[in-house]
Amino acid sequence: MNCNELLVANLQDKIQQSFELLSSYDWLINSYVLDFYVDNHWERLPPCWKSCFERLEIGKLKDLLLVDSRTENRNVWPLSICALRVFFRQFCLSRKLELHPKDSGKRTRLHEHYQKLFHKSVKLKKRHEIEKFCDDCQRTGKEAEVEYLVDVGSGQGNLARTLAYGYGFKVCCIEQDEQLTKAAKVKDEQLSSSLKKQFNVELSNHPIHLSRKVDLEKIEPEQFLQMIRDSFNVEKESPFRFGLIGLHPCGDLAVFLIKLFLSCPEAKFIKLVCCCYMKLSTQDQKSQNYGFPLSEFSKSRCLRLNYEALEIACHAIEQYCNKLDGHYDELKVHAYRAAIEKIIVKLHPTLKHSGLKSTKVTDMSFQLYCDKATSGLGIELPQAEVGSKDVQSDLNHWERVVKFYTLRLMFAPLIESVVLYDRLLFMLEQGISSKIEVIFDPICSPRNHALTGCK
Ligand SMILES: C[S@@+](CC[C@H](N)C(=O)[O-])C[C@H]1O[C@@H](n2cnc3c(N)ncnc32)[C@H](O)[C@@H]1O
């Protein structure tokens, strides 16, 4: 077996074994925490889990969530949990950011000189992502000898601005939301004019912004390519090489981009940090271009993940761990909502899963919390019910909900890994040299794996 065949066989094995494991825990993974009291989820836990978790201090739960942590001796877990932890450690992608050797060097690019202007109205999380994503793009762009980039789902163009002005790439942004495209253009102009006014720096390499929706059902790869050539003013016969990039392209958009990359010979690399897996379309839906599964291997085995599983794969695990360290009010929110859901199902069964307003747990009374959370549903929950012994007992057991939620969350890195392995395998099946690397700090930006493929 050559290296590629080994990698493919290894990925197939990981996907297959992960699915077998996930399907034996579907009772947990596919459950709604909102239905915790309605369906009495606590009683579904195996007896040894129930007795272990009943007495476990909340603070110790975080050991279950950190795949890369080596603190397994802090608690004696049931054997099945120990076995799961070994499996996760072996089969999940690491989430830890390793410093790239070339990251530590001193750099003096334009955007580093004028950081304040580049950072204007860009949140800290996004700044971190932009810095790391741009560095990574620069390395790949150099290897692939690419000076043109196409950023799809570019939002307000913050990434493109730094890639163009800071790194000298020629960038075309494609964004479906016209308002965001307008905002991106305004921000480009503001930055250019501030640099000119304050520092007499003249920018010329402006990003190009197109307001379009990329949809494989509606656009052929040749049309896509022509649209990009036109926007960069590159003639049809001229040689043209570009990199296709996406910073958090949600759901199916990531899959469209992978397929476009494969169909355009001029696209020399792709780099995506994906998110919103629950928006992926699946085999059960009508479209030919469904988002999961993608690889021939996973398709041939009819592997499925449903909405609940894909949704939990998008949670911010490391941030949740910080809450387990003492922000208990915030943790109570799931129990409060599950208690309200039980009252609603009892009094207004047709309103099951209608959606409660997101409301923070503060020191307000539970009645007030109910009023706020149910506002918009056109109902009032009576005091007799809200203050009943039954509801009080549910609220007193809020820790059980946290524990159940954490047990579900424990599977999230495996589910995310499977989705990413499937994409990686698809690219390898098509003969593309590909890899997955952590490029963001997971505490700052939890969807932190970059999928990169080069032709
Ligand atoms: C999560 S946001 C990320 C925005 C930006 N890349 C960033 O990191 O700030 C995803 C963006 O993709 C855009 N988008 C989603 N589907 C798209 C499609 N099919 N074609 C073009 N844009 C799309 C959305 O409008 C949204 O602005």
C-alpha cells in the first residue's frame, strides 16, 4: 500500500468504527435535552452511569469533554465511560492548536503596522481567526503558486481585506447577502481613506465584491469560473490559478465549494474552516447535491447522522468547560427550559417544541423566567403549576440535566470528526492531496479545523 492508500484505509476504518459506536449511543446523542423531564431522560442512563453521575460534583464533568486532556485519573468512571474515552482519544481529531514554527517570526506587514484601523469593528474572535487563516493561506498560496483567492460566504469582507491589503493577494469575495456585500464595500473604503488621511498610505489592491449565491443546482462550474475571470479581468485564454477559501461556510456551502474545486482545473487549492453541520442536507432530502455523507465509502454504507447529532457537533465545548468551573447559574438554563417544556406539554400539548425565547438565568423568580421564556407563544403558565411540588422537584434536580447534557456533548468531537473525515476521504477518493489541521485556538473559536486540498 502506498501512503495515500494507507490514509484512505485508515479513514475508512475510523469512519466505520465511529459509526458503529455512535449508533449504539443514538438514544443519548439523538435526544433533546429540552425533553429531559417530559421523557424522563435520567431513567434512560445505564444503572452504573446513573449511580456514578448522581453523586458526581459538577466540576469533575469537564474531564469527560476534553479529548486532548490527560487528567483521566481525577475520577473513577464506570468502565463503559473509560472505554469511550479511550475510543475518543484514538478516533477524534485533536482540537489543540500547535504553534506553527513559522508563526513565531517577526513580521511587519501593512495590517500589522496599522492594526487599530484593520481591527475596527472586528470582534476579537474574528481577529484571531483572520490572523491564523491568513497566515495559513499565505503558506498554502506560496506552495501552490497562487496570487488570486476567491472567498465564498465572505460576510463583511474582514478576511478578504486583510488578505488583499495585508498579504497582497488579489481577492474576489462572493456573498449571498447583499447587505453584507454593501457593508464590506463601505468598510474597504473607510479603511482606505483612514490610511490615506492619517498615514498618507495609498491602497490600490482592493477586494472585489460580488453579491451572488453559490448553488450547485443553479450554477455550472464553467459559469462560476467565467464569473471569477470576469471579476478579476482575466481573459478566457490567459493562464489563471486561484485558491478557493471559506471561513466558516455553513452547511452545504462547504460541500458546494469542495465540488467546485474538483471541477475547476484552475482552482489549485481549497481551504475551508467549516461550521453549522446541522444545516447540511442529507440523503433523505430531494437534492442530488446533499451535504452528508459525501465520500463514496460513506455513501456505500448508507451512513447517516441526524439533525440532533449534527447540531451538538457545533457546540463550543471548551467554553462550556469553563462554565462547569463555577458559572452555575448559566448551567441551570437547560433545566429551567426543560421544566417549562414539561408544563407546556401538560397544559398545551400542541405547543410542544414551539421554541422558547432565549433568556438568561439570573436571580429572577422562576415565574418571571417562565413569563419571559414563553412570551411570544401567546400563553401564560399559571402560578399553581409553576409553583407546584413537581416543578420544584424538577428544578432541584438541575444538576442531572447538566450531567445528561454533558454526556451528550462528550460525543460531539467524534461527530464533528466523522463529518470532517468524510470530507477528507471524499477529496482523497478524487486523488486530491488533502489534510485537516487545527488552525484556531478552540477556546476562542471552537470550529477550528482547516480542511486543505491541493492539486
Ligand atoms: C458564518 S458566515 C461567515 C462569514 C465570513 N466568512 C466570516 O468568517 O466572517 C457564512 C456566510 O456565508 C454566506 N453564505 C451562505 N451560503 C452561501 C451561498 N450559498 N453563497 C454565498 N454565500 C453564502 C452567508 O450569507 C454568511 O454571510
